[in-house]
Amino acid sequence: MNFTLSDKNILKDKTEYTGVHPQKFALWLAMASMSMFFAALTSALIVKKGDYQVWENFKLPTIFLYSTFTIVVLSACIHLSLISYRQAKFKRFRWLLFVSFLLGFLFLALQLTGWKTLNTMGLPLTGNIAGSFVYLITSMHALHIIGGLVVTLIFLIFAIRSRKDPIYELRDIINPKRQLNLEMLVSYWHFVDIVWVYLYIFLFLNYQ
């Protein structure tokens, strides 16, 4: 189909630019979907907790508080890496990104320790509905952490390989495409951070 110049002008006038990059918008939709998923899990827990015949309450292990501190620091660290990249401070950016990656692994290790603590308390994966919900909710969140770590590792590899990029880094110029991808990565980590803080508070209030 061919458009005349006047038709193109009409389409341009009727097209509203929202100022949001399509990739960012797609990420926001995905995060909204994930939010609904975790909302459904926590809602199911509240419903099941009302059944006093099957619900056996216990205190949430303290180790999950330490993992909460870890992911908050991770979120702050990776945000600083974005700021460093925008300022063309590439060496600091790479180090902060690397530290963020390590903090992500530390978070997973603390979660694993939390699961082992639950098992030591006599709460295996199956056999106790209250314990099973903790395993389910934390493991589903851990999967999102693993996804973030995979993308962060890929980004870190490219960041290290680009140390001598003659077009951008050697001239102290930021790469717009890489900045966009980094902004999306940082947004994702902020999202999983907020989700975990919500989940921890929710679990803490329901397991005392």
C-alpha cells in the first residue's frame, strides 16, 4: 500500500509518542505479569492459612533477613553502576557490575541456607503445607534472580570485552544502545528487589 505525503502527515499527527522505548514497555508488561503471579501466591497462602486443621505455624528463619539486606545492597550497587556508565566512568561501572553479580550469588546462597534451616527445623519440602508455601514462594523468586544473573553475566562479559572500544570507551563516550540495555537490567533488579522485600515482610508477618 502506497501512502501520499498528505497521508503520512495525517498519520504522523495522529501518532502520539509516549516517550517510552518499546523494549522498556515490554519489560514493564512482563514485570506487571510477574507481580500478579506473586500476588496470587501470597493470596493463596492467606486462604490456606485460614484452615487451622492443616496449617502448622512456625517462626521464619532469621537467615531470610540477611538475604533481604543483601538484595537491597545489590540494587543500590547496580544502580550506581548505571550512574557510572552515564558519567563515562567505565572502570567503576565494570567493578560495580561485577560486585552486583557476586551479591546476586550471595543472595541465592543465603536462600539455600534458609531452605536447609527449614529442613533442620523439621519442615521438609513436602509434608507441611505452611513450610511448602515458604519453599514455593522463595524458589519462584530465586528463579527470577537466576534469570537476572544470567543477563548480568552476559552484560559483564560484553563490558569487559569493550574495554578498548575505539568508538566509545577510548573516547569516553557512552554507547546509547548499551545504556538502554543497562537501564532495563537495572530496572529488572530493582523490581526483583522490591518483590523480595514485599515477600519477606509478608512471610515475616505470617510466620511468627
